[in-house]
Amino acid sequence: MSTTEQEERAPSDAWYLVYSKPRQEEKAWWNLDQQGFRCFLPYARFRRRRQRRYETVVEPMFPRYLFIRLAAGVEDWSPIRSTLGVSRLVRFGTWPARVPDELVDALREQTRGGPCDLSPEPLQPGERVRVLDGPFQAYEGIFRASRSDDRVILLLDVAGQHTSLTVSQHQLERA
């Protein structure tokens, strides 16, 4: 393929993906920003289990990924891969992975007031739930209570009988 054909197919000013080293998204963002690159690292609030209990944490929305705005043919992209915290620029074949502007704009809008909340609301007694896996997969029941060990108590209608069942909270979804 000739250079002219590559230039015609090469995107102009657009968002791309940077793949960072493990848990170094912030370091990559900061170092790229210091070099004058325009970057975006969205954060979200998640509910994580730590030491036998759940807590809310704020972490990068997409672990190991951040967005960078680049102009093809105008900017020198070579410093990106040697930046501290950066592993590589994400590519599909030989072309860097372009991210639609609409997606980045939507993420920027969603995180404008701070990290967006991606932690699920806790189940409330009386709520209808569905079992996702195990011997009672696809059964629907009523959430009764939570136990301290990440297990919940359900009331299921099995063969016309109301049966109390204890399952892991992660085996359920709202019906």
C-alpha cells in the first residue's frame, strides 16, 4: 500500500486507547498530560468485597485503559509507548484503535460531576429475584434477608411449597 493510500485511510484528530501497565492508569495519564497530550481517564464507584465485607471504592472505569486525543500525521506518537505507566497504544492490526467521539463525549458527560456510581443497589426485603446458576437456576423468588457472609435468604415456590433457600448474593439478579 502506498503512503498516499495510508494517509487517506489514516484518521485525523480522534480519540484512541492507551493500554497501561497494571494499576498504573493514573501514572500513565499524568505522564502523558505532562508531555502535552490530551487524555481522559474516567472513574467509577464500585462495590468490592474486601476482607469478608463489602465497601465502595473509586477506581478507573476501565482498568488499564485510558483515552488519548491524537491528530494523525500532525503529532509525533512515538513518545507514547516509552511513557512511564504506558504499556502500548491499542491497535487493530497496524492501525491504532479509534474510539468514537460520541462514546468519549458520553463518558465525559457521565463523569462530569465526579465518578459515576456502578455499584448495584442493595436488595430490599420483598423484592423479586431470579437465581442465575446452581440447582435452582431460573427459579424466581422473593428476597428475604442478607446474612453477614455474602449469602442471602430467599423464599422460593418449589412444587407448590414455599421453601426458604440460602444462596450467594452473586447468584442473583433482580427479576
